[in-house]
Amino acid sequence: MATFVWWLCLLATTIFHPSFVLATKKTYIVQMNHHAKPDSFLTHHDWYSNTLQSISPSLNEQQDQEQEDPILYSYTTAYNGFSASLDATQLEELKKLDSVLGVYEDEVYQLHTTRTPEFLGIENELGLWSGHTPQEMNAASHDVIIGVLDTGVWPESRSFDDGDMPAVPAKWKGVCEEGEDFKVSACNKKLIGARKFSKGFRLAAGVIGKEKESPRDQDGHGTHTSTTAAGGQVGNASLFGFASGTARGMAVHARVATYKVCWKTGCFGSDILAGMDRAILDGVDVLSMSLGGGSGPYHRDTIAIGAFKAMEMGVFVSCSAGNSGPTKASLANVAPWIMTVGAGTLDRDFPAYAVLGNGKKVNGVSLYSGKGMGDKMVELVYFGGKASNSSSNSNLCMPGSLEPGLVKGKVVFCDRGVNPRVEKGQVVKEAGGVGMILGNTAESGEELVADSHLLPAVAVGMKIGNEIREYLKTDRRPMAALTFGGTVLNVKPSPVVAAFSSRGPNMVTPQILKPDVIGPGVNILAGWSEGVGPTGLEIDTRKTQFNIMSGTSMSCPHISGLAALIKAAHPTWSPSAIKSALMTTAYTVDNTKSPLRDAAGGQLSTPWAHGAGHVDPHKAISPGLVYDITAEEYLAFVCSLGYDIKQVQAVVNRANVTCSKRLGDPGRLNYPSFSVLFGKSRVVRYTRQLTNVGPAGSVYDVTAEAPKGVQISVKPKQLVFKNVGDKMRYTVTFVSEKGGSGDAFGSITWKNAVNQVRSPVAFGWSRLI
């Protein structure tokens, strides 16, 4: 899988249409004003085809010769428009048409890649919904459908057993697509739908290669994410004995529908948009998307546009924040109508040890499950710095960088970075090495991610890695032996924010704090495809029904599943209300009662990394108050971003938008968190509205935590809700002292004896990173 992610990073800048040189054609997504369709056309697809033919009559001849429709997809729900292959002349002619809202080049997106139910406190989800019986919660969950856009599904996974599932909900309009090595009968009452979308990828890359032209998952990522969100309970699950126990998803009784939009070499925007379009029409309640690209204006972000329509139709959209941390401003999927999810650790670990020749024993992690290398010490080598006879990449153990004559029979110390961790171990093995120590650099800090290596290997943090590097420099004949400790639980501190988890601030709209929350995303056990080994390397022929993976790809489906549980308990809640419930009840202390820490350097974490905090499903299902946001309020937000009217129409997927209502300042959106920018004025004032979803007669008092140099005042200081559903406003004023700079953080909390409704506040005195 790691190999796959790195290929995506490379291909994001190197994949072109095979006819690029000769015909200079590329795939574009064309957004249309669907209300402009002349009555003479029966369907929008007919209109789109005619539009293409009008700007390029040669398409008629091409279509007659090739017997193919020049349009890849017609979008009707998540988006209004189509995708097609266009040359430069056609592109310019399209842009001139009044009926065209925008034309965007197809992008390549990348995937962001047992113990979690206990860690989250939902090992028995039926106890979550106070005032209702377990049977009522089960029945409600059966009606919720989670749509997963990913690499497909391995339908034979035991996590999709439907033995205790009732009939499929009548609202479901989807299908199980037959394809190569995938029969309609592969779906059941648990896995209720499976589709594939590959036209955009095929046009760009030419071939799909060895992958099946079907919804079948030949990568593993899609099966992992879908079973994390809603996999059924499977006893005696493990990865070669690691993390053994009962595996289960967050929403055990919910349904799963998968949409394969990612292939070995990429996830193309045209395919993703087609998957979103279809999923909404099929009737999903939650869309889970562990993928993303860079951040940019919303009118150029097809995922943001598709998610807006999903939100408008009542579908909750959960997306991964990205794996580009700890770099600041590295977030993806930052639109406020999307739940942006970062990653944290669990209280479970997989210890491994390196005993050095000087007698020191250092701690690390590993999922190596082979015979090991015994207790005998062997020579330890490292080709970093000024090491002789080493290539420029040998410290990273890049393919072809190690000389067998220098490595055979030895343990190799490799620096983490650039190429996949498991590939480094394979490079060492192919050069004749018997083991590997993988040392973090400053970029990864103290974060430890376990991998199922093909040779004995131990991953260590930066501090220990530096100690070993120093030992290698100073000892005339460094030695090492590697041993492995299995699985341990109740690790402290946890959770810790993962170093790889992408960080704020949000550079698209700095007035919206992102990420929203973090969830479990490090060393997560979930279902796996038996079409690929646990490392994802071609040479790895091992088969497993479960695998352990890390990434915001893993944290995203946790939140998708929790959103499904809240949807089951509160079917009338909007996506924004569900998001608010998850955010305002999140916690910001670890299991030692200390503030959350950051794995990148061990320092205290901030809302740029953890957002509102780590999700707490027990509290989220009864949050007391929610910050609700309607589609019209989101429209007013978009109108406040300085976009022209066509760009606004593109984002909200509507024609005839006038922007008669604007927020003025985007930070006035009724969001559950605050991001305050002090510019020319040292005073920023926002008004928020809270809706009572708790009992009638609820009374809340406010407390505010302000950083040094900032004053926070809230009026009124008490809110009294006479009835369920009552809405009340409050105004908060932030005042900065002169000379403020950098970043600072605080919070605003409405609380009573039962609930604490907490909103994090981020302060900035400059938009510069």
C-alpha cells in the first residue's frame, strides 16, 4: 500500500494522456448551467454532446469511426456538466459559451493512507443512545448507508457477513455491478452495492494494467477503509498474530456501498466526481473519502463542489486531511461543509527492540512476523553522511543504492523518508542484509508506524535514531541484534497526534479552522484484500484477511462510521448538526490527563494539528447543543469569498445565484470552531447561534480561555432554552493587544451539569505561514 501511495505522489505530476504529444488532448471537467438547456434536447447528455459537436464538427466523424461517445461522464447530481477529452482549440471555444460555468483539467488525487472500538468506548455501541433500547439502536443503524469512494472492495471478507442483517432499505437505488472476477452475487444485505469508475483514468493512463476491470479491490485500501467504517464483528482477527481479537467497524449494523474510483496509478477527478454523483443518487447517508489533492479555491475543487451538493441533499461527507504533516498549511479537503479528519494514535503498540554492541537496548516498533535473526549480534552498517563506497541515496536505502558486498550478512541502518518504509527493508534484503533499523529524521520526529516487513526490522524515533547514528560514528565495529515483543495495550500517553497528519492553518479560507477533529489513524487493524500482500509490494506473496495500516485514510472512516451512528440515533439531523456534535464534544487531553501531544517533536499539540480534539462518540450522540448551518448559509459564506458570480455558481452547483446575502467576513459562518485573524483592526466580533437538542429547560453558562495578549468577552453569559429545538444567539468579541504576532489558541465553552459544548479558537496576526 505504501508503494501505491508513493506512486500516486509521483504520478500526480507525471501522468499524461498517451496522445499528449501528438494531439495535445487532455481530459477536462466542464461545469454547465443546467438551466440553460434548450427545450429541443430531451436530456442534458444530448445537449452536452451537441455542444461539443458545435465547437468541433470533426467529433461527428470521430464518433462514427470509433463508435464511442466523446463524453466520458455526464454528471447530474453532485455536479452539473460532463467530462471529455479536449484539445486546446476546443477548450478555448467551450470557455466562450455563456452556458459554461467553468472548465477544469482533470486532476490526479492520492489516497491518504480491533482496538479502536474499545479505545473510543463503543465496544458495545448499543449503550450509546440513552433512553432507547439496544434493539431500537440496531434497527435504526440498519437504515443507514455508508458510501465509500476508494479502491473497491474484497467482498469475501468476513467483515461483510450479512447473517444477522434484515432486508436492504427500500430507499436504496444502487446496484452491484458485475465485472471481471466480480459477480452480482458478491453483494449481500451488508455490502449492498459496488460500482467502478475508470473512464477518466483509462483516458489519461491508457491501461489499467493487472487490475481487474471490476469493483474488486486489488490494492487493499478500499477494503480496509470500508470495514473500518462499518465492518461486522469478526472473532479471532489479527495480522499474523498481531492485534489479535475481535475486529469490527464503527457502525457494525450499518450498510456499506463501495465505489471504486482509485486504481493502481491514481484517482482521477472525473472518476471521483462520477462516483459521488452516483452515490448521492443511490441513496447513501454518509460519504467516506480517504483521498484528496492539494488545496485551492473551492470553484476549482471538484470534491468540494460535489460535497456541497451532497450536504444540500442531507449526505454527511467525511474526508481525510492528508498525510503531509508536520508541515504547516498542508491540509486537503478544507471546505467547511466537509468533515476534515486528522489522525492520532491508539493505546496499542507493537514493540520491537535493537540491542547494540555497547550493551544499550533501544525501543522501537515492528510487525515483522518471521523467524527473526536470533540473539547473535551481527555487524551494523550505515551509509549516511560521508560514508565511503555509498551512493547518494544509500542512507535512505533506495532501490539499487546498496552494494551487496558491503551489506551481506549485516543489519543496515536506513533513514526514513522519500521511498516507502517497507520498500527499504526489501532493498536491504535483496542486497543480502539480514535486518534493518529504520530511523526517523526530524520530519517524522518521534512518530512510530509499524510495518509488516519482509525481513527483521525495527523502526525507531528520531532521538533514538540519532543515538544510533552517533554510535555508528564512534564505535570501530558497531553491532546489533533485533528482537520483537508482539502486542501491548494501554500504552500511555495516548492519543498522540500523528506526525504525518496534515496541519493548518487553512490557506483557502483562513477564517475556518481546520482540521475539524482527529480520530484513530495509526496502526489500525481492518479487513484486507487477499489480492495483495500486507506490504503492497509485488514480491510480497503473503495472504491475510486483515492488515494494519496508518494514515488519515484510516482516521476518516472512523469518523464516517461514527457519523452513521449519530445519523441512526437522530435521523432528522443535518450534516452540519452531526459535524457539530462530533466537534464540540471532542476531548483535548490524553489518557494521562495531560494536554494532547504532537508526535512530530513531543511538544504540546495545537488546534492546527488536532482541530477541536479527538472524537468522543459517547458524548457526541447527546451533545446538548449544536451549531447548525443550512445550505443557504453556506451559500452566503461562498458569496463572501470574493469570487465572481460564475465561480459562486460553480461551487454551489446552482444557476441564477445573485449573492443577495453575504456574510461579509467568512468567519461569521455559524461554525463550531473559530479562526480569528487580526488585521488592520485589533477587534474581531462574531455572532453564533446554538440549537438545543437536549431537554427542555436547559441552561448553559459560558467560560472562555484566552491566550496571553488577547481578551475574550461573550454576551450574554447565560443561555436559557425553554424548549427542545429552540435557537439562541450569542456574540463574542476578541480584542488583541498591540504588537500581537504569531499563532495563539483559546476556547469558548457553554456548559451545564450534563454537557460541555466546546469550541476551539485559533488566533493569527498574519496570513503568512
